[in-house]
Amino acid sequence: MPPVRPFRGLRYADQRPESLARAFAPPFDMIAGGSQRALLAASEHNIAWLTVADDGPGYPGVGERLAQWKRAGVVLADPEPAFYVYDQACGPSRLRAFLAAVRLDNPPETAVYPHENIFAEPIMDRLSLMKATRCALEPVFGLYTDETGRAAEVLGAAASDAPLWVAQTGEGATHRLWRLTDAARQQALRDVLAPARVVIADGHHRWAAARAYREGRRAEGDRDPEAPHEYGLMLLVEEKTGGVECGAFHRVIHRLPPGVSPTRLAQHLGPHFALEEFPTQGLSDEAAAQAMVERIGRRSGRHLFGARWQGGAAIVRIDNLEALLSTASRAIDPLIRDFDVALLHRLILRPRLGCHGDYGPQASAVLYEKDPVAAWRKVTSGSAVMAWFVNPAPTSAVMRAAFAGLKVPQKATHFHPKPPSGMVMYELA
């Protein structure tokens, strides 16, 4: 694993639960128009005023806003470097992790492995925000493996003390944070994690933006190898014991090419696929979507997909994967075959339904939706012509692919539960 080190976190000074609840927000890429307005209205100091506020090109207003918050004491830097132990409980789910500064490099120089492709536009957006604020406002989500269990022991010991704060957010989750400043515990974490490798679960564009920011600082002559900009903010979660789960992003098709109709799906798919009608009569959208996801989850070793269109739905099964692979425009690595969403794109959406493009204008016909009920309702309302439902990939498959240097399609994974933004920020100056 790349070097990890404690840091002096920038945090909200008002640690009352109700104040923190109004200040926190979901990660920036999970905030839509309506929820953005609600967050900004919740508090003049909500973190969304920094992460998604539209202040024009280059985020000039955001940089000044953060500076004002610092001058007014709304946010304060901790007096000494720390790792920050984080715990989230929501129903039966529990996430335990820690925030650290992680050296900014990719393999083979260090052992931080991406698993998704990245694109210039979102990188430049986050880079502009970093330049304006000179701060990493939201952590990258990283997965590591610790077979010794020592890291969990250290985090558990730290969490036995009274937390810095406790806060509850709207979705019913309870969040707790501890500051780990004990030198022996800090060293124990660094020692345990030294041989580990980290996979970026979420935040590929933030990581790339942080690396671009570092290169810019180096070009300006700031080449101190231990400067803050040589590191990025990361939430580190143990893949087996940390409580992280990998969900799926379903695909919503807003338009199809001329001549392609969902009612002729079997004809478009051709041989090597089998279709089974999925009855929806008498079911609400919610019940039907949940039944669809449950049905494809009982796959018994086969690749199953759910397809929904106006007036019908079907379970789509790949009967002869090897025969289909021989028709692919380029080879599909065996490790990528663990990702049903990759097979959906490479064997169905692109070659047989004419849906091309991974990002940007070409891909505007195919959007992503983690909530299967929302995907189903978009077809019911007529705002989409089809929805495709997929099974999630195991976390272990994500890590295997990343370690092999392979990339999966955009939004192939949905790791959760996610931490809120605003807990701890990392100053780059």
C-alpha cells in the first residue's frame, strides 16, 4: 500500500448533532437538482455550498466562501495530525473505516488501483474546485484487505472511547467520528497497512483530479515530497470486515435507434439468448421491480438480466456465453466476465440494440440508476423506453480486476453505505 499518514483535519466547529445534520450532504455526484436546493436551504454552511454550488467557471465564489468560513470560525483545523475513525450504522448495516492522507500515485509506483475508466470533463471540474479551495472536500473511497485483523482491532479500540460527535442524517443513518492521535495506534495502522493494496471503490475522478493538482504544484516549483498536495484524502475500508457492500447500477434506455423496438427483443438478440416472459399484471411498480431483481438474483451460475419496456417485461438469459464471446468486437477478459453489466454493454446494448458510447453526448441514451424502482417507474411514466436490471459484482471480483489492471464500464459498481461529505476536509496548502 502507498504510505498513509495522519493529517490535521478541517472540521465544523459546531459539533452539535442537529448542526452537523444540517451541514452534511451526500457525495457531490449523488446530488440532483431537487436535493441540491434542499441542502442549500438547510443551512448557509451546508457542505453542498462548496461541493456543488454553481458559482461559475473555476468556482471563484466557492474559494472565497470557504475562506470566509475559516475566518468566521465555522470550520477549524485540528491542532495535531490524526487518523479519523468513522462508523456508520443504518438498520442492519454497519460501516467502520478510517480517514487518512494517502500518497498520490498509481501502480506500479504505489498500490492504489482504479477499477473504472475516467473522463476529462469530471476531472477538470473537480480540479477547478481544488484549485479554488486548495482543499480536498470529499474523500475517495478505498478498499483494502487485512487478513491479520489487526486494523479492525485498532479501529475498534479507538471506537471504544467517546466519539468527537454523533450525528443522524435524513436516511436514518447514525454517524460517529473519533480522532485517533495516539502514536502507538497510528503506527500500528501504518504497519498493518504497509503491505496492503488499495482499490478505489468510488471517487476515481477525485483521485485523478488530486494527482493533476499535485502535478500543477510541482510545475510551479513546489516539489517537497512531503507537502500536503503529495497526498490525497481517502476513506479506507477493509473489504471483508468493514461492512462495505457492492450494489448494482441498472441501465435506463431513453432512446433506441430507428428500427430497434423492445417488442422485437428476441429477434434483436438472436441465438444464444433465451427469453422468459416476466408477468407484471396486478403488481405495483415497486413490487414488480423488487420481484425482477429477486428473480435475476437466483441465477444458479448463469448470467441473467431483467428487461422492462412499455407493455412487457422479460428475463433474459445467456445460454451460450462462449459462442457470444466469439461475436464480440474485441476480446472480453475472463475477469471482466464476472461483471454482468460489462456483458450487458458488450454483448447486448452496443451490438444488438445500437446503444453506443460510455460517457458524454453519445451515451445520453443510456443512463444509470441504482434504485430499481426508480428505473422501473421511468419506463412506466414514458420518460424511458427500456430499463435493464443487472446483478451486482462481488467485491472480490472488483478487486481481482483492478489488481490485473482491468477497467469495467462506467458506473458498473455501487459501493455502499457511503459516508456523508462534510465530516473532515483535507487542506492542500
